[in-house]
Amino acid sequence: MWQPIETFDYTSSYQYLLCHKEKKWIRFGKWYPHQKEWYYSGTNERSQWNQIKGDEPTHWMKIPELP
């Protein structure tokens, strides 16, 4: 379930699903506490598998477990 970014525990550094409500994107992302920045997967074929910095997410969700 999507949760507002204000509810995120910024001491965590696991991978999450992130989204930006107004810009309509969903990406895999990770919070880096020592840098105090979000990094997440790219949106084009050149950066698709790299982590890049960008817009702040508005919502987050734990990655669902596989069946």
C-alpha cells in the first residue's frame, strides 16, 4: 500500500518502490542516510539499470514479497 513520504523512516536504507503523484512516475529507489538523498532507477534506456538522483518522491511502499 502506498504511503505518504512524510511517514517514511529515514533511518532505513533498503530498496523501496517510490512514486511522484503529480509527475506520474514509479521507480525502485533507496534512501542513503549518510548523504541524506534519494537515489532511484533511471527512466531511459541509458540509465535504466543505474541509480540516478532526481525529483523527490511523494509516496513510498515496501517492495512486495514474491509468492
